[in-house]
Amino acid sequence: MVEGKQMIQWMKDMWLYPRSLTGYGTRKTLEYLKDINPELNIHSFKSGLKVFDWEIPDEWNIYDAYIEHESGQKFAEFSKNNLHILGYSNACNMEVTLSELLPHIYTQPDQPDVIPYVTSYYEDRWGFCMSENDKQKLPDGKYRVIIDATKGAGSLELADLIINGQSNKEIFFSTYVCHPSMANNELSGPVLASALIQYIKTEYPNPQYTYRFVFAPETIGSITYLSKHIQTLKESVICGFNLSCVGDERAYSHIESRMGGTLADSALQAAMIGLDNIKKYSFLDRGSDERQYCAPGVDLPFCGFCRTKYEVFTEYHTSADNFDVVTSKGLEGSFGVMKSIIDSFEIGLFPMVNVICEPQLGKRELRPTISQKGYSHDANIRADLIAYADGKHSLFDISNKINKSLELMLSEVKILKDNKLLNLYKNKI
């Protein structure tokens, strides 16, 4: 099992790659992920390709950018923080006055010490991002604006990895690779997905279900992927999760599927029972690629999973989203949630008790042999599980019904199975 400190190291290795919808930063990120997961397949799509109602944009590459005052002092240096450049900025080499420069500088006035993350993907602009405090300190005079960037015909890259199982029914994990140096709202998702890939390959070398992982630029990447695979996904996917902002320790968040009530919703709700600070959000609070996977006409059983949800944590889309926000413990908590869902599918999702009426637990030392009013014990949980183990209720259903964690249900299932009281059916979906 991959530990949190390993995931943190992966994040640090990819930190400086200038990711965007397209370009060498995203390619380098996918190539690094392929080094971790050699079975990853990287796919390329040409600029201008029509994908549903969208079109793949020109490829953008950024190499350097800064603002230089006539005194020689430099500001908003891309080489110091790649958030300093407005995403998809046009190339520039011009002289401007301070008054001409200021409309092209983006700040976050309510957080005056941070650099905001700002993009202009589908409208030509140039610009820089800096803290409000630094903007206020810009001296009067003339400035040289340097943006060493290219934008033109090229390609968009995304990647997928499929672990084939005995069944063609799929569990689908998606995450994105398009944000520059931010920890929670970017790299936490890809490293968690990579850890899950390694867990499945190690623990379930011949899995019951098929597992699909997608790493793509947000929105345009998932739309592109759907445009090529929609029919297969609609036929095969029974449960899916968008992994975003999964590295902090503050909360556990569930963004419901569009209509709610899917197997994915049930699984995630069960996996988070008993955890601290659980948040459940309506699909109306969506914001990441669950938008695409749940869209009308796609309608996959897909929900979003975060620790603290995007747009909710203060550091979101700023330079403050760093390794003070994302921790080993936070990533391991997210891993535990997803691991319990995977284990449920693989160990046997539908338990069925194999005796008529209640089994005699006392003779198996699974229940105290003393009974007294007001005396409760853990065997009550065991009995509740048995009461719904009819082969029709999934472990997710039972966990939610009795309000006990999925992890605890898995432990109880093992005990009952070892005592030959349960049969486990893995594929009744």
C-alpha cells in the first residue's frame, strides 16, 4: 500500500511542471505518471478537433514571463512561481506605462498576500497574476512586458489506464492534470489515483471488476474522452468518482450525482460514515468533471469526492494551496475511503447468510452468552449485518441502513465468512 509520504514525493516531483489544458507541462506530468504506472496510455488529439459542442484549443506553451521596471527591477517572475502568468496568455514583448499595465494584472484583493490562479483559455489576452500587496507597491514609470510563449496548432494530451477484471463492469476513477503549482486543487487527485492503481494491482492481481482510470485536463479533457468512449462507458460503468482536492485534513466531501441515488453515491456515503466533518453537497454545487460524466445524454453513475471541496477552502486557486494544505495524513484518509469501496467490490459486494432464521452466534463465540437488559455489545452490529444479508442488499446498502462504516462492515464480513455463515456474491449488478 502506498503511504502518504510517497504520494507527497510524487507531488513535489511534478510541482514545477507548468500544466495547462495543453503543452509541454501537461505532457511532462503525464509522462511522469506513466513512469509510476507503466500501463498508462497517453492519447493525443489535434487542435481544432470538434468534441461535442466544444473544440480542442490551440496548444499553449509558456517558457518565461516577467515585468521589468525601467530601473531594472523585475516583478511577477514566472521563473519564481508559475502562477504569475495568466493562463494561455499571448506572447508579448512591449513597453508600457504603469497605467497601461495595471488592467493586465490580476490579484485577489480579499486575500492580499497570495497570487491568484487565473486563466483565459478561450479568449485572447495577455496578463500577469500577483498579490494585491505587491501590485500596490509597483513604482510609477515605464515597464517592459516579456511573455515568452507560443500558441498555435498542436495537440491536447490525456491518459487512461484500464485494469481488466473477470467482469466487464467498470469502476471508473477520473482526475485532472491541467493546473500549475497548486497542491490540493491539482496534484492530490493524480497521486491518489496512482496509489489506487498500485493497490489494485498488488492486492487484486485478478480482479473481479474492471477498473478504469483517466487523467485529463479538466472539462475539455473529460469531454474529449467522452466523445471517443461514451458508448462503452454507458454500457460498462456501474460506479464512478471524480477525485479532486483530496489532500487536506479538514473535511470529507461528497458531491452527489445529478439525480442522486446511484451506486457511487451509496458507496461514497457508506465509506465516509464515522469520519470527522462529513459534508454532502448537491449536484447543484458541482464544479469539476462530474459535470461532464453526469450530463444529460451521458448519465454515468458518477459523483465527486473531495476532502475539503474546491471553492470552499480558503487557499483554493491561489499560491497558498501548497504543502501546508496537503499532508500525508490527508492523502491517506482519502486513500482509505476509496480503498474500502474497492475492497467491497472485490471481497464480495452482496453478502447472503446461509442459514435459515438467525444463526446461533453464541456457540461460535461471536456473541456473549450472558444476556441482560441494557447490556449492549458489538455483536449487535454483527446481527444487524446478518439481518440484511439476503443477497439483494449490497454492503453499501447495509452500511448506510445500519449507519456503520463500510470499513467496519468489511471486518464483520470477514469474521462471518471465516465462520462459514456468509456467502459473498461479487457480481449481481
